[in-house]
Amino acid sequence: MSTWQIGDVKITRIIESEGAWPGTWLLPDATPENMKKEASWLFPVFTDENGKLRMSIHALVIESQGKRIIVDTCIGNDKVRSNPAWSKLKLPFLDDLKKAGYQREGIDNVVCTHLHVDHVGWNTMLQDGKWVPTFPNARYIVGGTEWDYWSRSEDKDSRDPVEDSVRPVVESGHAQLVDSNHRITSEVWLEPTPGHTPGHHSVRISSKGQDAVITGDLIHHPVQFLYPEWDDSFDSDLGMAKKTRRAFAEKYADSNVIVFGTHFATPSCGKIVRSGGAFKFKAVQ
């Protein structure tokens, strides 16, 4: 568990899992050879000695103006997935959440930056053979465009997480379908960042002159700041995703905005800095 203070806003990271991933599974151009070329700024925080990508799957809890908001709920337990490493997990995520001081009954909002498998898993939990809302007193913030797209998907890998992790909270009345500029508090709001998925959004935080942004999956790994044109195997619209990555980097480069990467390895946050015609990422504790 790690915590940060952005003005009056507290951010706490709860890790579900962390480790080294083969880069080409996610980014076809992220070969070990290419990653080792960038070792001077990526190793050892964001790559390992073999050129694999260091990655994290985690949730971020935001405390703002009396609300407790959890952003992206990882993979979840007990769920059957096509990726064997993500199937039928038995991980202590809820225990870790409790150790950080957050009872699941005390969460006010669950924000889904998008509806991919590794961002919605703990939306629900298995109870008496049924998928029920993990956070029973929360309002689940779901992008309307995102729901319209994925709720009609014919692809099994996309449909399964929607059916067991999103549709139950919609049908139970816990979900609120919103536009991607929805404001949760005066300090926390959504910003549209489409491309990875049609209705993808990031989460913006501003309090007392301090600023932060949670990326969601507009970017998976810091090397994509240097190479925003690299294809990402899981982007719905490759062209739009590249434009969104570059526009995001242009917007926040050389500023005081702390960027929290939803899949960035520990410490998971830092600042974007200009590097020639592109950008790099400097981790901060």
C-alpha cells in the first residue's frame, strides 16, 4: 500500500498483482532488444534485466470531500478467464483494502475508466452462486458510450467480464451511466481519452493548487510516452489511441501534474518530461 496527498485529496494504491510481463504480448514493438536500448531510463523500475515490462494491476482509492472513490477494480476472484494467469484467482485484495482502512461497505463510488477484464473484476463478488455488487453502498460510475459498446459485444473475452462484473451492477440499480466529463466532486472529475476503448476516460484530480491524473489504459507502460505511435494489442481504435497518447503527453509534459499510471509498476506515478520530439517519464515516490 502507498499513499499520496494532492492538496486535500488522499490517494491510496491497492495492488492486486505485480510482475514482469513479456512486452510483445501487450506492445508488439516492445521486444527485449528494444527495451534494453531504453534501459537508461526504464531499468530497473519499469523493465527487468531481461527487457520484460514491469507491470502492475492495482486500484486507486481517492478520498475527496467526504467521498471514498475507488478507480478500476482489477481482475477479481473466482472468475473464469481465457488467460490462465487471470482465471479463478484467490487473491487477498479485499483484505488489503481493509488493511488500508477501507471497508467495502464504506466505498461511495466505483469508477470504471473502461470495461476491460482487468478493470472491473472486483465490481462484483460471488455470493451463494450469484455475482453481487462488492461495494453494496456505492454508485458505480460507468461511461454510457462504453456500456453501449461492450454490452452488445459478440466476442467472448469481452463479453464475459461485462456479464459477470458489469451487468449485475447495472441490473441491480447500482450503476450510473455518465458522459466522459462527469464530475464526482469539485476536486475529482472524468476527462475523455478515447481510443483504447470507445468510451474510455481518465480521472482528473485538483485540490489547493496541486494536480494529478489517473490514466486508465490510454497508456499501459511508460515507454509509450517515448513511442506513442507503437501499436497496443488491446486498443480498439489504433489511430485514435495514438493521437490520444500524444495529446495527453503534450498536455501534461513539463508540468506539476502527477500522473498515476493504472498499470505502471511501483511507484506507479511520476511526471512526463519532454525528450526531443517525444517524451519520457520520471517516477516519483
